[in-house]
Amino acid sequence: NAGVMQNPRHLVRRRGQEARLRCSPMKGHSHVYWYRQLPEEGLKFMVYLQKENIIDESGMPKERFSAEFPKEGPSILRIQQVVRGDSAAYFCASSHAGDQPQHFGDGTRLSIL
Amino acid sequence: ELKVEQNPLFLSMQEGKNYTIYCNYSTTSDRLYWYRQDPGKSLESLFVLLSNGAVKQEGRLMASLDTKARLSTLHITAAVHDLSATYFCAVHDRGSTLGRLYFGRGTQLTVWP
């Protein structure tokens, strides 16, 4: 009974490169959420997706960041032209419905050199 | 935007002692969650509180919700070392999309012998 799977666990990129973070939700879950966590901070909401739809992206930076959750395959959080300030832990969560408890993956720790 | 404040942010306590962590939020909410996070790990769901006066207990932890005061507490009874972790409260703003949660900064708890 696999939980939320994120990969990679650690990702190192140089400034200007692209970062792709993947998230496979729990079986039976069609709602996916992405959060960012800076050191010693709480999680900040980024985006909420359902299959093939973006429900709420109000927490996403306007430039360089995008997210998708295709009909087949994992959800992808994409960061183009990364900068040092993008270094953080990125967590994905999934739920059965929007008002149900969210289950979190282990996160991707992104480091920018 | 909903603000969630936790205090204290750092808590060091001796085994066997009791203590309470507080979570205040700034606007109307219909759901409040408590999560635990161990260093470098994901978030583990502890409690979901849905209504005014709700109280839930699991082992040495007890959570309560006062929606009129916009306050939730997480009470620790007779602390043990295994409870050392960071505890987050997360709140759903009734006025925002279903899945969007707002997190506090977390309370880093250290229990020493």
C-alpha cells in the first residue's frame, strides 16, 4: 500500500538549469498539492491540481515555475532557470478529495550551486 | 491571507513533564490539522479537528479546538524522548479553495532525560 512517492529525494542543479520534481499520489487519490519548505519555516502552499486541471495556483511564483498533473503519469513541478533562492524542500501531498486529509511524500531537497 | 501563529517555536523539556503548544489563526476556518515532522522526513498526520470544542487524544498527545477564539492546543503529557520532533498546525481557510492549507512555522520540541 504505497504512500505518496516523490523523486528524486535530492536534486542538485547549477544556476540557470531546469529542475523537474515528480510526485505519484497514493492509489485512489486524484488531488495533488505542492508545498515549499524553507529551513526552519512552515510549509507554503504552491499549487493544487486534479487530473489534467490546475485548481489553485495562487501560491506559485509568476515566472519560471509550472506544474502539471497529466491523465497518465506523475505530477511534475518544473522550475526553469533555477536561482539560489529556489533551494528548499519541496513536498507533494495527495488526497481523495479536496476536503479530505492530505498525505505527504518524503519531499525533494533541491540545492542550487 | 490567513495567518497561522504557533508558539513557542522552540521547546526544550524534561522527560515526564507536561506542556502545551498553541496555534492561533486569523480568520474563519473549518478544519485544523496537527502534523509531526522528524528531521529530514515527511509530515505525519496526527489529528484532524473539525468542530468547535473538538478534542482528540492519541497516547501522550491531546489536541483541542476553540473556533470562537481561533485557537488550537496540542498538549503533551509526561513527555518521552520519542516525542522529540517538529510539530506543525495547518488550517484551512473557509474562504479559499478546498485543498489549500496554511501552515504555522512549527514548534521544534526536544525532550531530554
